[in-house]
Amino acid sequence: MSTATVESYQFQAETTQLLHLMIHSLYTEREIFLRELISNASDALDRLRFESLTNSELVPQDHKYEIRLKPDQKAHTLTISDTGIGMSRDELIQNIGTIARSGTQELRKRIQESSSAQAFAELIGQFGVGFYSAFMVSEKVIVITRRAGEQMATKWESTGDGTYTLEPAERAAIGTDIILHLKKADPENGIEDYADRWKLATIVHRYSDLIAYPIMYEGPSEKKVNQMTGEELPPDQQGPEIETKVLNSMKPIWTRKQSEVTKEDYFEFYKHIAHDWTEPLKTLPFKAEGVHEYEALLFIPSHAPYDLFYHGSEAGLRLYSKRVMVMEKCEDLLPRYLRFIKGVVDSSDLPLNISRQRLQQDRHIGQIKKWLTRKVLDALAEMQEKDPETYLKFWKEFGRAMKEGVSADYENKDKILSLLLFESSNDPEKLTTLKDYAGRMKPEQSEILYLTGESRKVIENSPHLEAVRKKDYEVLYMSDPVDELLVQHVFEYEGKKLKSIAKGNIQLGTEEEKKQAEEELKKKQEEYSSLLETVQKKLDEYVKQVRLSNRLVSFPACLVTEEHEYSPQLERLLQKGKGGGPKQRRILEINPNHPITLRLYDRFQTNKEDATVGDSIELLYSLALLAEGSEIPDPVRFNQLTLQMMERTL
């Protein structure tokens, strides 16, 4: 074919950097390249089967779904061939010339920081860039692919030097051939002879045995020998020179009895479907029998994926009908807060050609979702009770996502609440459940107390904690951004109302103590009424009410919101969004027993027009903002007032 049709392209800059890392890496587990390419081939076969459900013309008559490994010892090449969906010219550019995935910079950083071959292998699968691992064992990579539904094939070629070429090609059938021109074997640097049949068979068995399609070895036959002498038999007794042999077992793992499946089998299958090469934290095989029958094999990963909280992150279980995949990522099988769960669901009651729209409306899918959600939550509850150490690992990775479920899954709200863990003032090291908190409440205490903030450190130093701490009441520390959403939907737990100690009025102690404190505060409020009116006028732009406080001990002032209003933490989060958020006028509470307040009151009584009074009021407000981690409205003015005060006192 004329070279005039060959076009040269530059890799995307991030792709070039990634290739450089892979080509020049010294990691020993280079054999993972085959795992990755077989996994990609399996995905291509899945996609063809899925698309053919709505367009049968894509698949030729008597089409075989398979993957073939074709080593050539003389040419020192290995061809990985599949009969899957194939790629068009544009798809080649998009899928191979570009890494069109968020998080690529993070991938490069973590590859550079990874300290072991195992860590490197995990990262490649996690970030979905397995094709590029071919360059760890290849001097040159050629891809010849023909998209289902098209007649023309395309050839892609690169040595990993930052460029690649594209040209028209011919391929008799749909699918893809990846031809690796292998590097010379160098065991010291982890490069084996990947054209060796036994090496290929070992890798397939280790990583890809449970792939649902046959992985065929197509290459030189094993030499037959005399069993007595060990010598090779003559050519006429050798059989065909080229042998074709299936290397993997293929039996869907979720259809097998649990007693027949080893932990290693489950791990291998998990690696294939999740592209995660760390062992899952928990394996959950389920089977429903009755009017409707379905099987599920779910996995809880050990680590949260890098994009778990990205808005555009894709999630969903693989959905099969009668062992045939009908959807690769079905989001309708589990609620969004359980999006970290990986696995497959197989139902014999679904039609093979069901559309996404029909799927969302299908009553049977709704029943499966309800059943799976209950099963997962029950499994987590069992883990929490019987294996708290493992549950704590789970919580550190996925607790934030679980909290989303309180506002999203009303039906299972109580179950989810019982699974939640929180930091608290009870123990700086140990997390607590709402149930355990309720069990430690004081006899006179009727509310579960909490405080939200940016971090534990900020919360622990909050002035709102002073009176509560003095009474030795426990407080839940809520520092996750999602906690702000959580408390908007949780008003009580087992009859105990949840109460923010930074909102509304706070009353502590026995009924007699509350009554006495309220009477004393009322008298003080009347005594200080003139000063409080002056403070209100001075700060009217920022606060809607000024009152004396019964929640402060060593702090002179703090800011409080009404029960129905946003916390300062949530207000700041909303203001960071597009268009900003609402700006609230809050309540300023002043400690009537603090030395600063007493001196301010005396100065005010002596001279109500004293400029120092107005300056002190401004400083008090700014200090209250800083104490809760909020920004002050006028930093320049604050600095001026602080310097003036220092000049007067030093």
C-alpha cells in the first residue's frame, strides 16, 4: 500500500509522559501487559454483543466471540487478536492517541511515587490505561482494527516515541489485532520471553482464567516425546505444526457453588471486572430464588477509586441475562451512595434486547435494586458487629459516600443511620455510632449534641463547646462536608433529638439548673440592654440580634444561627459554588462574665459616646468570626484596631 496514505500524529502531552514512565520503568511485573490487553479484548467482545442486541447486522453469520494469542518465535512478536467491536479511525485517535480521562495528572504522580511493582500494577488497572502497558515489553506496537458495521480497517503504529501513524488497512473480519514487536528477553529487568507458549499459558491462568470468552493459543504445537526414552518422536508422529488450544476455564463464577470457588478465584474475577488489582475488602455472593430468580456477585473494594466523588464519575454493576451481558454499567441496580460496589447481576427474567429506557422503567429491575440494597446493608451491619476492624477500614474509604444515603434512601434511612460513624469529644482516637453515643448520655440529657466545622481541630477550639465541656456532655464532631447535608435530614435518633450547639438557645443540666440559669440570664439581659442596643446598631449590617450568652466560659463572644438557618460551614460551602450562596445575618452572643465585657460595660456606662466602645465592639465581632474559622469582613480595619489596642495597653 502506498506510504502516501500514512499520516503521522503527536500523542497528547499527558500520554507521552505516561508512555515514558512505562517504557523506562524498572518494575518486574511487566507481564501485566497481557492481563490488560486481554481485558480490553474482553470488553470489546462485550460491547459487540451488547450493540448487536439492537442491531443484529453488526455481527456476521456464524460469528465466533473469542480472543487469540499468536506468538511467533522467529519474528519475536506476539499478536493479541479479538473478534469484538473493533475501532474506527476516529476511535483509534480518541482511545489510544489521547487519554481522555480526568485524573491523569494524579496517575502520573502516583506512578512516580509508587514504591513497588505491585503498586504500579494496581495503578495501571485502576486508571484504565492498560493499553499503554504494552510498551513495557515492546519495541513497537501495531494495531489493525475494523469497526463492526464498517468495511475499511485502520492501522495504527508507534514505537512510543511521542508519535504514531495511521493508515488505511485491510482486515477480513471485524475486530482488532494488536501486534507486539517484543523486546529481547532480559530476566534481570523483568522482561521474559513473552512469545513462549508456557509463559503465555501461565499468565492467562494467573490473571484471566475467568474471562467469559475463550482465550485461544494459536502457535507451534508442543513436541511429542517418547514416554520411555524422552526423545522427540519423528515428524510423521508429531501431528499438526500449528496447535489451537483454549487456555482459560470460562465458566461464569457467579453460577458456581460457593464451596467450589476459592478466595483466589473471586479475586481474579474481581480484578477483571473492577480493573483493581488490590484484594477486595469483602466478597458478597447472593442468590434469589422464587417467582423471580437472579444471582449477584458483588465486591466491596479495599480502596476508594480516585474519582469516587467526581461529579462525572461512572458507576454501575454489569447486568447479564441468561449469562449474556446486556449492559456494562447499569446504574439502576444500586442507589447512588453505593456506587463504589463492583460486581455482576444475572437475571433470567430480562429480555436480551432491553433498552436503557425500558430498563429504568422495568419493575423487575426495581425489585432487584431493593433486594441488593438490603443485602449490602445487612452485610455491612454484620461486618460492623462481627468484624469492627474491617468495618473501620471500610468506613475510612467509603464512609463519606454512605452518609449521602441518609438523604437519598428514605426506605433504608434507619439502617444507614445505624452504620454511620462519627468523631466525638468522648475519645480522640475512636469513632462512635449514634447508638453508642445515646448509651453514654447523661441521665438529664435529652438531646444528641453535635457541632459542624472544617476539621476536628477547628471544632475542638470552638467557643460553643465551653459550657458543654464544663458539664462533661459528649459532642459529635462533624467535619465532613457531607455532614452538613446529613444533619438537614436527621432530626432524631431513637427518640433523641439531634441538636447543634451552635444553633438557637442551649440549655444544659437538670430542669432546676436550666430554670435557674434562664432567670439569671434574663436579669443580666435587662441590665445590659442599653449596651446590647448600641452593639446592635454598630453591627446591624452583619448581625440581626445581640444577646447575652450562657454557652461561653473563657471566650468573650460567639456567633449563633437560628435552628432553621445554615451553619457557617455550609454557608461557606454554598458561597464557593457558581453564583455564590446566601449571606446570613446571625446572632452575636456576648459572655456577660468575661473581663472584657465587664470593662466594656463600665466604659459604656461612664461615656456612651466613647470611641473605644465602638472599636471594641468591632473587634469582638471579628474575633467571634475568627474563632469559628470564618473570614472577617474588613481585614485592614481589623489590623488597624488591633494595633490601636496594643498601643493603648503596652
